[in-house]
Amino acid sequence: MSVISQIATGFFNNLTNKEEELYIERIEKCRSCKLLKKDNIFGEMCNSDLYINPKTEETSLVKKPGFVNGCGCVLRSKTRVKDAHCPIARW
């Protein structure tokens, strides 16, 4: 599934409350992640301005070896797409 298809599916699933169990399972993991940020408009998001080392959970504002940045996605939608993946492989 293409990224555009995933985004469209995620927003549709969010609007229609589909994949609620998948959302609940995944959002719990996101809420314990240092990449989580809260946006006044979109709600919980994966912070694309922050980098994290998946092994040590150290964060950085600049890219370092072994660090991955957040995807910037709206988590209420992305977590409802079966084919979507966390950038640091938490789900």
C-alpha cells in the first residue's frame, strides 16, 4: 500500500471509528515514546523534528549515527492502518 493510500485509509478509519482495537493497542506504545508530541489541531503526532536512538531511547535535535527521526504522522489515523509501521519498530 502506498503512503498516500495509507494516509487516506487512516483518515477514513479515524472518521468512521474503524480499527479501534488496533488503534488502542498501538497508541499505548506511542504514548510511552519520547517522539510523541501533542498538536493543538491534529492531536497526538510522531515528532518529525526529533531523532531517537531506538536501542537507548536517547533523543536529539540533530541526526546522529543510529538515530531515526519521527515520521510526523497524525497517530489517531496512522495507528488504524494495518499496513502502517512505527519508524522505530515499536509496532
